[in-house]
Amino acid sequence: MKTRFIITAIPLFFSLFVSQAQKTQNLSLDDVVQMALTTSDASKINAAQVTQAQQALKVTKNNQYPDVDISGQYRYLTNADVKLQIPVSTTSGENSEEQATASPDVNGLLLGSANVSMPLFSGFKLKNSISASENKLQAAIYNAANDQEELALRAIQTYLNLYKANATIGLFEDNLKSANQRVTDFSNMEANGLLARNDLLKAQLQQANVELALAEAKKNAKILNYRLNALLKLPEETQISTEVNAVTPVASGLPSTENRNDLKALDFQEEALQDQIKVAKADYYPSLALVGGYIALDLNNALTVTNAMNVGVGVSYNLASLFKSKANVKLAESQAQQLRYQIDEATAQAKVNAQNAFAEYNLALNTFEVYEVSKEQAEENYRIVKDKYDNGLSDTNDLLEADVQQLQANINLTYAKADITQTYYQLLSAEGVLTKQFSQN
């Protein structure tokens, strides 16, 4: 008896442990979007891309500051044969002088230098390079904003698909209860000779189909739940509870693409390429720099040089630039022309996408209205068929078909409700204002 109690209690303790390990978290659509835009890996990548562009701009700006090079070294010399070329005077007697060449014992060299070079003119290459980096930074900012739009839309779609799956599970579970009860009733009737065996088999077949559909819906919900956990950086065992109230019809005006971040990014990329053309043309001009330095030298027992300051102007010009730079300029100009074609194509495609999204949203609104009526009709049809079946005026096929139609009508209405919200946010994404919508909430 004690052993039976233990065996019975083990599943209860196990189910209690599993239920506590699986934490349920209620998340609204706003919560999911905000978490995706702040905590997901994709959002961090977007922020890192902007940071990288900012650092690249700083690197470019640093080129306008002078270069300062300081070096020092000591070298031990072995058997150095040093002969001074400067004559050394030696005195012999009172009025006579002899010229001699000194040959000191040199065994060490100490050398120190400092050089400064500050660019003055390089064909405006530095100025245009900084301008190109600034435009690239703006393009990176808008590209990151566009990636955030896509991230928000991905989070919304996953959340709404999870909502559909959870709602479908509820509908299948309710329908399965009715199917189980129907099979129980039919089994009793068949045992008492009040129902044909074939009708019982039809009811059992429909029961099995509902069970399979329920298992499929649970599998889909599990996958979508795991995918949403991964996106939001939540623990894998977290069970996300979707809020039906978050899926509500909303209104919208005519579509516009003026706020598309990807199009703005392309405009700044074009500006950066125009700057690159100017940078390529800068090689036609010579480079001018202000240079200066200091040198200190100590050749042991032979020579000491200190305070050797120097300042001047350095000019350099690569004669090969006369024909090499022309190819670089043509390359930059062809890249700018190609980008212009891409901008025109992207602008046209953005308008097409916005119009399609607007049409899909209006279709979703109309579909929801139709499915509302269809749900009422399916429920009324099932009630009528059920009454007829109870009175012997319709057969089992009619009853089962009416039940399937009622279930399908409920599923269609649930999906249509979610589709309204999904197509609305797709429209906002096509207009480039999706994240702004959630920042206002």
C-alpha cells in the first residue's frame, strides 16, 4: 500500500516541478517590441554599427592634427675608425702652428630626434575625407534605424503568430471536448442499437482529426514561443502569454515614403560618394606641409651636437598622379552613378511596397467584417442542423460538417483579427514610421 502511494505521488511531484520550472510571462505587443529594440542581439548589432561609424569619423578627423615623431637610440661602437675632417691646431714653440688630423677613440653613439609635420594643403583631400566620413555616419544612423524597423516588424509578426497558435489551441481544445462527448454519446447509442456503426466511426474519425490538429497547433506554439524567447533574450523555458486586447483594429491614412530610413541612408551614401570623387581629384594637386624638428648627437670623445632646431616647408607631388588619378576619379564617378540608379529603383520599390501594404490592410479590414458574419452564420447553421439531427431530420454527415464549419469560422475570425494588426504595422513599416509609433505609446 505504501509502495503504491509513492508510485502515485512521483508523477504529482514531477508535474509540480515542471510547472514551476516553466515560468509564464504576460507580454503585450508593446512590451515585445520595446524588448526587441533594446535587449535583442540584433538591436545591439545595430547600435555597434553606428558606434563603428562614429569611431571611423574620429580617425579621419585625427588626420588634420600634426604628426609628432620622437626617437632616441644608443649604439655601442667597436673598433670605430673616426677621422675628423676639421683641422685641429697644435702649437710648437712660441709663434709656430702645425695642422694635425685628430683620430679620437670612439666607442659609443647617442642620437635623439624629434620631428613635427603638419599638413597645410593636399588638394582639400582631408576636408572632403572628413565630409565623406560624416555622411557615412549619417547613412549608418539611418541604416541602423531601418534595421530597427525590420526588427520591430519581425517581433510583431512572431508575437501575432504565437497569438494565433495559442488562440487556435483554445478553439481546438473546446472542439475536442465536444467531439469526445459526441463519441461517448454515439458509443452508447450504437451499443443500444440506436445508431449505425458507420456513424460512430465518422464521429471517431473527426475526433482523431481534431486531436491531430491540436497537436500541430501546440507544436507551432512551442516553436514560436522558443523563437520569441531567443529574440527577446528570455530564458528558454519561459512561456509567453499573449494578450488578445493588444490585437485590435486601427485606422490609417494614405501611405507615404517620405520617412523611409533606408532611402535617407542611400541619400547620405550618395553624398559620401560625391566627397570621394573630390578626394580622388585631390591627387591632381601637390601636398604642402609645415615641418620642423630637433636633433641631438653625441659621438663619444669626438663630436657633440645640441640645439639643432630646424623648421621649414615640405612639398611633394607624385607625377604619376597625372594619369593614375584620372582612373580613380572615373571609378568614383561610376560608383556614384550606379548608386543613383539604385536610389531611383529603391524609391520606386518603396512606393510599390507602401501601396501594397495599404491594400493588404484594407483587405484585412474587409476580411474581418466578412468573417464576423460567417461566424454568426456558422453558429446558427450548427444550431439548426443539431436540432434537425436530434429530431431525425438530418444525418450524421450534416452534423459533423456543420461542426467543422463552425470551428473553421472561429479560426478564420481569430486569424483575421490578428491579420488586421499585422498588416497595419506592415503599412507603418513600409512608411518608415513603425518604431516612432511605439515610441509614442
